[in-house]
Amino acid sequence: MTITIALAGKGGVGKTTVAGMIIRYLIETQSGAVLAIDADPSSNLNMVLGLDLDWTVGDIRENILTEVQKSLTATGAAMGSLPGGISKREYLDYEIRSALSEGERFDLIAMGRSEGQGCYCAVNHNLREVVDAISKNYRYVVIDNEAGLEHLSRRTTRDVEYLVVVSDPSQRGLVAARRIGGFRHELNINIENTYLILNRLPGGIMPPALQKFIEDEIDFPLLGVIPQDDTVIEYEFSGKPIVDLPTESDVYRAVSAMMARMFEQTS
């Protein structure tokens, strides 16, 4: 069975860094391959993971729409075919598999830019089917989402075993986390477990007012906190992949402990 972990949070709270640490934890402690899906249009999960990114699903989607528009008057266009008789589904399957960035025991798909002008419904339906079909070949799927969850059900029809909402210790971050948590009841997919991770907490110490806000306003449990770690900034500006942080780094140790606890609680 494929286990899906989705991350969400306000922009700038370190969600993508946490996603990278989760992927590293899975690679180092769990069996089976991992598929990382970067569903944020900014597409920077590859930098955290130390992978090159030449092609995104957004690029593929735009290309297929261009081809379809060129062929609107050709026989079969309305039936979902492209020039040469290839179906949209077959084209997307080939192109997306070709666009996978390969790491050690993990692969990455970047969704890229959001839709432009035009009708994307049929293409997005085919995209969702292709991504779901590819996902079945992996033990774990980790999805780094946009700031909210509005588009998660457009990326996958899979159930999500774990939704991890990331916030920094700010009121804006936590208000966004609360709002994101509310979205989970409105999606067309089932989310089994939801947790909050508080990132970049100075000294790793929770102020009483912050703890009270979380207890009173957030209706899903706090999984743990990640202390502020200046090593992350050093890696970012030196061009080093954050996934290569030392094993003893506070960030990786905190995420590892939280993931172990999360799996233990739901096993």
C-alpha cells in the first residue's frame, strides 16, 4: 500500500524544508521508494533535495493544450487524440515519466505553474489519473502543497494518510494553519490524520501565550516543534541541498523524532 503524506502551510514558514527532511527520514529509516511531488508553483523542492529540474507538469500541460488547439479541426481532436493518433493520456504518461527527476531511492515530480487561459478540465483529469498511476509504484508519496489545500484534490484522488500543517511561531502563520485545517473537511479526498508542526521556534521553547493559542484555536494535535537552526540559512545561501544537513542538526533530529512518533501513533 502506498502511504501519502501531504504538507501545507503559509508561504515562508519553512514547509518545503520540512518536506525535504521527511523525505530524508523515509529514505534512511523505511523500506521502499519515495515519490516527491512539488505542488507549489514556485517549484523549489528540487533545490532542497539537490536535484536539477528541467521540466514541470505545468510545461507539459501547456504543450498538450497548444497541440490540441492546433488540431481542433482535425479528425479525432474532439475525441481526445493528438496528431499521429496518440491519446492525451498516453502522451501525458510518457511525458511525465520522462520529466521525473531521479534521486537515490526517490524521484521528484514538479507540478509547476498554475493554469493559464483555456479549458484545462480534461487535461487536469488525465493528469490526475497519470500521477495517481505513477504513485502506485512507490511506498511513500510526499506532496509539498501550495499555501492552502484548495488544489490538493485536483492533484490526486488518493486518500491522504497524513496531513502535516507547518507554521512558524507567528499569529499569521497559525491563523493560516487553522484555516488550512478547516479546508480538510471540504476536500473530495479522505484525510486520515492531521498534525501541526511548529517550525523555527527560538530555542525550541514554547511561550505560554503561543501554547494557549494552539490549544484553543487549532483543532488538530501539535506533533512537535523544530528549533531555529542557523545552519539551514548557511546551507541555503551556500548552495548546499538542505536535505544534506548533518544528522545531528536540530532540524533533522526534530523531524525524525516527530515522524517516528507519528508512525507509532497510527500503527
